[in-house]
Amino acid sequence: MQFLKTLFWVILAVAIVIFSLRNWTVVTLTLWSGLRLDAKLPVLLMVAFLAGLLPTLGVLQATRWRLRRRLDAAERALADVRLADTATPTVVAADHPANLSVSPVQS
């Protein structure tokens, strides 16, 4: 499985390099107030990709952190309940009132 994961990343990296080499052209962006920005197309695409990826990763990590904290709190509560359950004495079946037999009174 590790080989397939490595192969995937190598193929992806090679594809990105080939795309970058074939599309290494200058792109002019017109910003506000007549300001112009000249950038290479692969660099512009990478910046746009990261601008979308980084906030999404931030939300994902925050959600995982919050859920991990909730899970840890639930596991601690469960451990406390189990500890309290083992500390209480157990009722032996012979001592239970439902298992006691009452002999009839003979007069």
C-alpha cells in the first residue's frame, strides 16, 4: 500500500512539473486602480490552489481537534462510570430477595 501511495505522489509531482514547463507564460492581472501584476501561470495557479486549500485544512484540523476533545471527555466519563461500578458491592444471587424461599408456617 505504501508503494502505491508513493507512486501516486511521484506521478502527481511529475505531472505538475510537466504542466509547469509547458505553460511557463506570463499572465497579466489587472488589479484595482490600474495596478497590474505580471506572474507566471503555474505560480498563479499554485497560489490560487493554496488560497482554497489552506482555509479548508484549517477548518478540518479545528473540527478534528474539537471532536478529539469531546471523545477524550467521553472516554474519561466512561472510565469514571466503570470505576464507580466496580467500587459498589455486588449482590450475590443467593442473597437476593427474589431467590429467598419462605417456608410456610405450620401450626
